[in-house]
Amino acid sequence: MKPHSETSLRNRLKRLGGPGLFSVPISTSNLYTPEKRSVLRYLEEGFEKQSDQEPALCAQLADRLRRYHDSEYCVLFSTGFWALVSAIKLKALPGKSEVIIPSLTYRRLADVVFWAGLTPVLVDIDPADLSISPQAIDRNIGAETGLILAVHPIVNCCDVSGILALSKRRGVPVVFDAVESAHETVSGKRIGSFGVGEVFSLHASKLINGLEGGYVCTNDAAFAASLKIFRTGAVVTFPDESHYGLNGLPHPGHAAFALAALDELNKNIDHNRTIYRAYQKQLASLNGIRLLKFDEQEQTSYKNIVVEVQDNFPINRDALCNAMNSESILARKHYSPPLHQKTYSYSVAIREMQQTELAEARYLNLPCGSRVTPQDVSTVCDFIAFAASEPEFFTSPAK
Ligand SMILES: *Cc1c(COP(=O)(O)O)cnc(C)c1O
């Protein structure tokens, strides 16, 4: 007998008075914890040391990341958020007021632009890869456009060469939010090595866990130097304008954690690949659930599991997500709501959203990361199969 036959799964459901499928809820965050003795060793050896007027552990981490990403410079920040704010502020064309960003993306991306003192202009996605559409960027560049903030999607990468070419052709600089594409390559070239400014996060939910933290990779010496000044709160002076910096310095304790996590990156990714393979195998026979595939011609981290809940699945994405959440399976609606459907206390421009509107109700992020086991994946997939076989159970209110 299968370990989770339909009856045994049914009997465990909280909704039917059972103990629940999971004693600890399972989430979509990576949450990789490096070896404690490795973190302690880094702290022991470097916590009180300084190197070139910065904490030695921060300098060491920046150097490791620079080599890992194959970029000429790497500037560490307290978080990915403030790294993005700083990169936007220092890279946007002087005197311009707008930054083009996708709508189907990280929930705080419009806030990032606001904090840089500029106006976000939300544009549509390309349905093929769910990332910002180069055509939509091109159509929406106007007299006030100061920057393109392109964001890599959760699965695979955005059209890096297309967007770089567009940026060059239209004379508008680009910065990449590369948080979701750490470790990945495009045509064999590592994300982080493209030179213009690529921003990453070291938050616990991301691939490389530094508890908190962020960084910018670039090959532009002047940009790197200005980022280093900006993160201390000092004033950065350009020929036509100057900018007050912010307090965005990284912490050496976080750097120790991230260094230990970097040492164990292969183990982290091997686990993610195992989880991805388990979903691949078990979702293959489920009609109406389409797993977004990683491009395995490239290097990838297998970090997140995203599925499309198609029209032929018996319940819709929202009903499936709610059903899962009430059984401690913390699946998340993919970038929901898209940014153009939120309300703001500052000004936001919204452009055509046809593809975003079509995509926004269909995608779901499934539990994954270092706290999820292949056995958990089986239970999740059994639950989805159960939802498919008894849809009424999930579309009628709970007793
Ligand atoms: C998490 C995330 C950020 C912000 O990073 P923090 O380090 O949490 O501030 C930015 N962009 C994307 C796409 C993210 O997923």
C-alpha cells in the first residue's frame, strides 16, 4: 500500500478533525542553515578585525562574491532593498523622474523606486518567461525615463542580452534585480558578470543565507566607488547633482553567516535539485498542473517550485492555494497581487497589463527549500491529487 493512500490522507486533514498533514508548516523559503561550527569559526577568526576601514568579514565576503559572480566589483549592503535603492539613485539619468519596472514581481519593488525619490512606471510581462517584456519596456520609454529596473523571474532568467541591447539603443541605463537568479547563467555566463549593476539579496529566504544582507555586482569602477560612499550616509557628488547617502552598511555577523553558507552552496543546491526532481516526477501525472521547468542547459539553483494551475484543473489557483494553506502547506500565489493592483500613498504610473492580468490568477509557488523533504513533496502532491479528485470538498465552505 502507498504510504499516503487517499483514505489515510483524508483522515489526517485538519478540516476533517485530523492531526493535519504537517506538524510544522512547510514554506516556500529556502532557509538554508550553514554548519554552526563553520559560522563560529568565521566569527572567531574575523569578527573584530578590520580591513581597509571595513570589517574584515565584510571585505572577505565581498571578495568571495565578486569571484563567485565573476564581476569586477561587489559592494555589500545591509539588505537587498537598500542595495536596490542605492543602485537606482546612482544609476538613473540625472534630472529624470521615472523608473520602468514590471508589475508581476517582488511586492516591494515600487517602494524601492519611491525610496530612491523616483516614480515607478509599471509595465507588462512576457508570458513566455513571466518576466518584464523587452517590448513593453521599449514602448514605454519616454522623455522622463531615467532607468530600466529589469527583474529576473523566479524560474530561469529574463532576456539579459535583449534588455542590454535595448538600454544601449535607447540611451537609458539598466539595473538588474538579480535576487532570484543567483547562481544562474545565461548562455553560460554567470548572472552578476554582466557589468551594469546587478543586485542580490542575502536574506534567509534566498539562495545564499546571510540572515540579512544584499550586494551589487558591477564592472563599473566609478559606480562601485559611489555605492561605497552612498552606503555610509555621506554625500555622493556628480558634476550635475549630488545625492545624500543612506545608512546601508552590512554587518560582519551576517557576513560570517553568508560565508559559511557559500562554503556549503553545492549541498544547498543538491537538495533543491532533489526536491525539484521529486515534484517533476509526481506532478507529471497530474492533469492541469504544469511545473515551470528550469533550463538545465544553463547553470541553475533549482531554488523555487512554480506551477501553473491550468483551466482543466478542477479547482482554480486561489481555491487550491487556500486549501493548501489551511492544511499547513504554505503555498503562495505567485507575486500576488501584481503591483498595479495595489494602492499607493505615492504616485505610480500603470501601463498596459494584458499579459500580467492573464498570468496573475494562474501561478502558484509550492513549498521547497532546505526544510522540505522529498517525503513532504509526496504529501503535497498527494494533496493536490486529492483536491483534483474531490473538488467539491474544497469549493464548498468548511463545516
Ligand atoms: C527579496 C527580494 C528583494 C529584497 O531583498 P531583501 O534583502 O529582502 O531586502 C528584492 N527583489 C526581489 C526580487 C526579491 O525577491
